[in-house]
Amino acid sequence: MPSQSVQQFLAGARQYVSKRVAASRTLLVAGNASADLDSFTSSLVFAYLSQTKERFQDYKRVLPLFNIPREEVALRPELLHLLANLRIPSEDVICLDEYLEYVRAVPEAKDSTDIVLVDHNNLLAELGELYGDRVVGIIDHHQNEGKPLPANLDPELIRFSGSCSSLVVRYFDEYWTSACEFKKDVATLALGAVLIDTSNLTAKETEDDIEAARLLLEALGSATTVTALETGSFRDTFYRDLHDAKNSVDSFSLRDLLRKDYKEWTEANGIKLGTSSSVKSLAWTSKKFGDGFLPGLRSWAAERKLDMFMAMTSYVDADGAFRRDLLMLNVNPALLPTATQFAAAAETEFKTVPFDTADPNLVCDADAGYWCWDQRELKASRKQVAPAMRQTLQAAKL
Ligand SMILES: [Mn+2]
């Protein structure tokens, strides 16, 4: 049984990578490149529990790898919620860019590493180049992409289920009834993914998900009967909190908020338009970021090398009414007449109305190329507004 907690295990793995410890025989456990909660928990639970299997005893190190760059962790509030719940510092999560840096600093690591894939069955991009021929095990719930699987996989556990974490839980089935003092945290970790992926066992769930949830809830000591599993209030509360976190962007920096749902276009005349869509009103966003709001918009536009930036929001206000806001920031002085022309046209086309507000962030300043509005035309989303702006930009003379 594991002699350290999952928190201690992850902190140790993180030190190994951060301190560039010389390579020893290593097992890398990598989730997929979209890096959702399922991939995260599948890789961490597998890596942590691998020490309970004879099969993995020869590995000196087991590293759970989160298959996205560090900077994208912030875009996954449900992960941050679960980590906080478990007192796991998010810095301990080993991200792709950090791991690749480690391999560059310790090149011999490449030859002493095997890899297990969880939540995917085809290793892509840089990891594929490094370890495509060193895949020794797969646990996945996606369809095989037609590529033949590597030979001699152990485990080779690929079948449809709501959550890949459920398959990982079942692969280590003996652990959940053990007396290991650390098992509650491991169970919490896995349960989060199982419930999120199956909408609290109400959608897409298979026998594997139901059995995994039963094992985990039993390990947590909160479901000793099937009835408790079916109606368990712990489970419902735990799920609702995680679900709310997933739909909350309160922990986002302004940059995260702007790039979360972002699209850009470069027109034939070289003019570049960027558009951010958000589930929070401009008033909410301005209040949250205060003096950092306008500089934040300008810095995002500069980072993306934009000539024109727009933000669209859609949200439900305090009275339960669906609302939209629209914001336009012209960055290229040569386009000021074009932006002014769009602002005039938007009044009729999108029923834009300046805000009646004391918030200086939400007051138009045409000379500075800045406009923001209450958009009364509620049917016009980015699908309508962006093409209108693009047409205007295509006609612009620089
Ligand atoms: Mn999955």
C-alpha cells in the first residue's frame, strides 16, 4: 500500500521535474491534450496507485503528466476547485511545457522512460515524437482512431464508459477496500471526474461508472448501501459544487477571460480582428478588474497584434433577463474613421445604447477609439457582429 499521501506523492514527482533530478527508470502517465478533469484524475490516480501493482515495481519514478502548458491550468476552474478541496497546490501539477523543459535539460530521461496513456489511445505532437514507441499501457474510453495499438500493452483496458477515471478505479479495484489511511483523498479525486463526466450518474453512465462510484463512495464511508449511493446527499453536494466551479470564471484573470472563448481573423488587406466572448457582463468584468480593465484589454490586443478588438457578452441579469453587451477597441489609429463608422451603424443594426453608469471603464471615448454598449438586439451574437465588423474592415483603406 502507498506509504505517502497523494499530496506527498505529487509534491515528490514535482520536485523530481523542477530540480532536474538525473534520470532513473521512469513511468510517465499522461492524459489527453484537452486536459479535462477526467484526464487529470486518471493520470494522477493511476500514477499514485501504480505502486500497488507488482507490474510497475521496477519503475523508480512515476510521473503523472497534465498534457497542457502551465498557463492553461487557470482556464479549468473545476480542476482548481478540486485541488483546493484536496489541499493540493496547483503548482505541484506537472504540466507539459515544464516536463518538456525537463527532458531538454536531462536528455537521457528519454531512454529510461516508458509511458502509460490514460483517457486517450494515440500519442500526438511532441510527446508522440518522444515516446510514441514507448507506450506500455493504455486505459481509455474513446474509440480507437484506427491506428493499430502497440503490442504487449499491460494494461490494455479500452472500453466505452462515461469517465475514463471509472476504468482506472476498477483497474485498481482492490485498493478501495484496503485499510490504506490515505484512500479518502484518492477516492475524492476520482469521484470528481466520475460525477462530472456522467452528470452525477444521470447521463452517459455505464456499469463501470456505477461500480466505480460505488467503490469510491464506500471508500469515503458515505455509502454503505445502494440506497445511499442512489440518493446520497454527500454525492449530490459534492457534484453540485464541482459543477458550479466548472461554470464559474471568478478565478479567471482578465487575460484568461478574454482568451477562453476567443476568435480572430486577418483580412486580405492585413487588418487583424480579435473577438472575445464571455458569460460575464462588462459591468461585472469592469468591477472585478477595476483600474486593470482597460490596460488589460489593450495588453491582450497587443499580445495578439490586433488592429481591432471586440468583446461580446451574454448573461442573465439580476432580474432574470437575458442581456448582451458589446465592446469595441480600435488599436490602429489609421482605422479610427472606420471604427467611428461601425459605431454609428451598430446603433441601428445592433441597437447599441451607451451605458448609463458612473463606471469610467464603461464610458465611450470615441477619440481614444473606445466604445462599449448595452446591446439591445439580443439575437445578434458573435455570429452576426463579427461578420459585420469584418465587412467594415475589408472595405477599410489603410
Ligand atoms: Mn475522458
